[in-house]
Amino acid sequence: PSALSSRSQGRRVSHLPFPCPHRTWRWRSALCGAAVVRLTVAAGSPAPNGSPGRWYEWLAQSIPVHWAEDGLVALQAAAGLPWWAAIVCGGALLRSAVTLPLAAHQGRLLAKLENLQPEIKKLAEQLRYEVSVRGRQLGWSEKVARFHFKKNLRRIITELYIRDNCHPFKATLLVWVQIPMWVCVSLALRNCSVGALDSEVQEQFSTGGTLWFTDLTAPDSTWIMPVSLGLLNLLIVEIFASQKLEASRFQKLATNFLRVLSVVMVPVAATVPSSMALYWLSSSFMGLCHNLLLRSPTVRRLCCIPRTKSDSDTPYRDIVAALTTKYSFKK
């Protein structure tokens, strides 16, 4: 088994592109150490059961998390950046290459859905009239008439979604990609910080920080990053809430849930390694920048996002005015 492990590690490393000799040795050493740890965990760890701790450890040693680890090591070795800068650049790269195109796609779908609402309202009124006439002819009760109205309205709405290729479920693709990616990178940074990947990488993390967080393996004792993360996430939630003039009950519940989650993330970020808190902070900051960018009328035209009735020619001024009005203490 040891000979097979050595040959497999040699094949894996030999096909990697290395920028320069000293980075080559560091990259090979880190990746080989990661492979040894993975073989040990795969051979010795029991199958996951209902225990939360075992589920967490199983997830931390999963293949997607190991891919994220390899990507972080490769990025840091290829760019020659300190680890804190590699983490920030990695978060910005993932946000720009993966979630930004999905956010633009989501914007197109939401714009189509908004433009469909007048047509849906008109067809609903026509259907209500037809059902009432048919109900009087056949002697339907109010409950039966309401059942046929809702059934046919769902069919009409589904046909409109198919016609314009804008089913609301497609707008959730961003969430289904962003959350697993966020979890995998966070666990990869956790493995690097606690030495689950390689002891050499952990040593680099212990001195790879800057400013007040020089040790990326230790939590931020100053609470600067956790509090900044909470304030940034609350700002993102409030910006989205400010553009909903007539929010539904579900939207209000979702907004309040995100507010609570933003506050809960503050103590959580204060207990995890600084590398994870730094990634969360940089990822949220890039998410805010991209969301504000997609509010620009010029960018929306470049992304082929249809214009809607709620679009504004001065979106940033409107955001500031809405937040100022909502949180102003003046009566």
C-alpha cells in the first residue's frame, strides 16, 4: 500500500504546472501531504452515523472539500501571495467567475417574472369571470368554483412560464451553487488551519496573516472581522428589503430570518479560525459589490436583463434615500 501511495502521489504531482522551482517544491509537498492524510482518513474513519460531530468530520473530509483545498494551495503557490491575500483573491475569484454570471441569469429571470405580472393579472380576471359564468350554469358552490379557478390559473401561469422560459425555480440556481461552494471553501480553510490538510500548511497559516490577525489559525480576538461581517450582511439584507415596496408575508419572514442569521454569524465568526472569518468577510463584500453592480442600468443592458417597471435610472441614489428614510430618527 505504501508503494502504491507513493506512485499515485508521484503521478499526481508530476502533471501539475509549476511556475518556479521553490514554489514547485512547496506545492508538491503540500499536495503530497494532503494525499497521505486523505488515505489515512479513508482507511481509519468509520462510516458516518447520526452523530453531528461525525457528520461534520465526514463532510470536512469529503471530495469537494479536498478539491477546494487543492485549489487554495495551487492558487497560493502559483501567485506567490501571502495566505491572507490568497484567501481574499480566492473568494473574489469564485464570486466573479461563478456567482456573478449566475446572479446576472437570476436577474434576467426575475425581470421576466415581473414583466409577466400584468398579463397574469389580466388573464386571472378573465378566468374569474368565465368560472363564475360556468358555475352559475352548472350550479357550482363557491368552494367548487374557487377550486376550478385556482386549478386553471395554475395551468395558465405554468404555460406562461414555459413560453417565456422563466420558471421561478430556475431563479434559485444561484443559492444551490453558492451555499455548497461557500461551505466547501470554509471547511477547506478549517482543515488548513487545524492541520487536517498538512502540518506545513498549518505553519504557513500561523504566520500568513496581516495587521491584527497575523495568525490565521486563531480566532479574531478583537472581533473586528466578525462585527464587520455582521454589519456587512445586515447592509446587504436591508438593501434588498428596501426595494420591496409591497413585500409578501413570506418575503417579510425571509427578510427577518436573514437579519437574525446575520447577527448569529457574528459570534460564530469570532470562534472559528481567522482564515474562515476573512473568507466570509471578503465573500460578502464581493457579493455586495456585484449586487450593486447589477443595479446599474448600463450593466443590466450589457447582461441582457429586460427593463421592468420598477427599474430606476438612479438606483444608487434611491437606495441611499430609502435607507435614510427608513432609519432616520426624524419624524
